[in-house]
Amino acid sequence: MLSLKWFSKTNVFTGCCCIIKGCSGSVPVSFQLNRISRGLHTGLCVQEETRRRTERKVCESVLQHFNTQYTEELGELWLSSREVLLNPQCWQYGVLLNRFSDHVDIEADLKSSGYYSLLSPPDSPFSRSQHLQCLVHKEAARLPKQRHRDGWLKQYYLLNAASLLPVLALAVRDGEKVLDLCSAPGGKAFAVLQTANPALLHCNEVDKSRYMWLMKTLQSYVPRALGDTLSVTNEDGRDIGNQKPGMFDKVLVDAPCSNDRSWLFSAGAQQGELRLRERSKLPQLQKQLLCSALAAVRPGGLVVYSTCTFSRAENQAVMEALLSSSQGVELVELEEELIGSLSAHFKFARLQPPVGHLVVPEQGRTWGPMYVCGLRRRS
Ligand SMILES: C[S@@+](CC[C@H](N)C(=O)[O-])C[C@H]1O[C@@H](n2cnc3c(N)ncnc32)[C@H](O)[C@@H]1O
């Protein structure tokens, strides 16, 4: 296990502006956010990123495969979601503010540019967390990414806002011990730290290069003072349940899955076909990771499972198989209040069987796909 060591890197910075583009494909509107563009901690120019996204080619074999499977599983919903997934220019991005950084100016700029909070204000009785602040825009606005600068904390993390659903479902409380079993690149680990002050957040990632990426994320967003709270390992998550039985209050399994959004733009037919061939192995891996998570959580503790695919085989079927083969495990319904408050922002599919929740993208609310389901270990 590694505790975090912060390392330095040379940084380049360029000024930049943001692009707003409607789903209709209308003329792009660019605007400048005063302090963001003045802050100049940007990475790739947003226009460059937008151009790259526009130029990405759809992988026909993956599209055909999804058409067959998801028409059967989702019917009409697949048609509306497909329209969004195939048009990267209409994708929205959530801006998750970093409570450990000084972001007051940026928050004010964003709000004056039409951004609003995804969740209730932090002081509301309905707020899920004291600190988590995610701003969204009804258009496909895209901020520049900020570059890593040694000794400086990035002010925001860009994400698909539906990624917050598993973190909110985990509902971490101050002082809890939390395991993020499949953690890289670290978006949800970062989000967990925005919601509470856990006694321990243990992040694990099996892939070496993604593990390095995870370390970099944590270094860029989390103050050194929290170093003792965090631990990071580069192991197969399937082994962690045996290594740390019953050690955690909560475990997040943000599982490796058919990442529908990105698979549709696989780099070439070969990569697409390889992914489709390997796809049938995913449910087995997902079940093994869940078993490990259930071993790592204490009796009475909560495991949240999430994926970013529509696939029934990787979502409800995994949960059902697990529930039927494991004793002392029960399904946990996500709080109605949480689903209700997010329904204004997210489109939820009606699942059959009704196990877990699935956010599906639609025009104007392009968040998802994101499947979330909770399990409690009884004994
Ligand atoms: C969906 S991604 C996680 C995204 C991450 N939670 C976030 O929010 O940034 C799934 C991750 O699981 C990792 N993974 C795949 N197999 C694994 C295993 N056996 N044990 C642990 N991690 C694994 C993948 O390399 C990938 O980084």
C-alpha cells in the first residue's frame, strides 16, 4: 500500500475560452469566463478538444451490436439515447468544484454565465452533503481542463454529472472507512471527499498506468494535509476482500464495463471488435469484484455497484445473480428523496426487473448512461 507522495511536474499553460453549443447543432456561441480565462490554468484548448470530438468516427460494428441488444432491452429509449451518444457536440459536462481550493471567483463567474447547482444548496435540509457543489449548464458548455501545477490545487473536475449518483448513494459520513475498489482515474474518489471527511478512503486500481493517473488526480485535487486519510493500492480488486475482511463501512464498486459512450468511438474496427469479443467476460469479473467488496465491508455496511453501460447483463443480471448466490446480502433501495430530487436533471429508465436505477441520456439532459444499485451485508 502506498500513502500519497506529491511529485512535481513542469506545467505549460495557455489561455482559453469556452464553447457553448446547442444540441440542435446551431452556430457555436463562445464566451469567456473572466477569472477562468484569466486564471490560465488550462490544458488543451477547448476549441481543439471540440474539434477532436467532432472528428471522432463512430465504430460501425459496435453500433450494430448495440442497436440489436439495446433495441431489445430499452426499446424507444435506446433511439433517443443513441441520438445523444452519437453526437459528442451535444454532450454536457458537470463542473464539480473542489472545496479544498479557492473557487469562489470561478463559482461566481459560472453562475453569471448560466450555470446552476445540480443539487440542493448545501444548507438545505434536503442536501445530501455539506460540501458537494456540482454546477451544470443546460447547453453543452465545456470548460477548459486545468493543468497540474505543483503546490496548487485544481479548482474543478469535469465529469458526467450522472457519475455523482453512485457517490450520493454511498452517502459517506464523517469518520467512516471507505473503499473505492476500481478507482482510476479518481473522479468518484474526489467526489467522495467533497461529500464528507472519511476517516479512511482507500483507493485501488489494478492497471498500472491508470493507477499512476489516479495518483496524479489525488495530488492535483487533495491537500497534503489529507495524506493520512488516503491510501492507494495497485492490486486486483478481487483479492482485497480476503486481504481486508470486514474493514470498511462502505465500498464503491465502479466496475469495469462496456463503456457505451466511449466504445461507440472505438479507435478503429479492430479495437471495436476486440472489445465486443471480450465483453462476455465482464459479468463474471463484475460478480467477482462484488463478492470481494462484500467481504471487505463490515456486517451492516453498504456496497454500491455502478457501471456506465445500458447492458442488462452487466447491470440487473449481475445483481440478481449475486443476490441469488449469496446469503446475508440484501438489496438496498436508493432513497426516494434522492431519486426525486435528481429527476429534474436525470432521465431514469423504468427497469424490468426493477433492480437498481439507470440514468439514460436524452436531448438537453445528456447525462448517463449510469447504472447504480446498493447492497447491504447483513452478516
Ligand atoms: C469505470 S472505471 C472506474 C472509474 C473511477 N471510479 C472514476 O470515477 O474515476 C473501472 C476501473 O476498474 C479498473 N479495473 C478493471 N479490473 C479491475 C480489477 N480486477 N480490480 C481493480 N480494478 C479493476 C479499470 O482499470 C478501470 O480503471
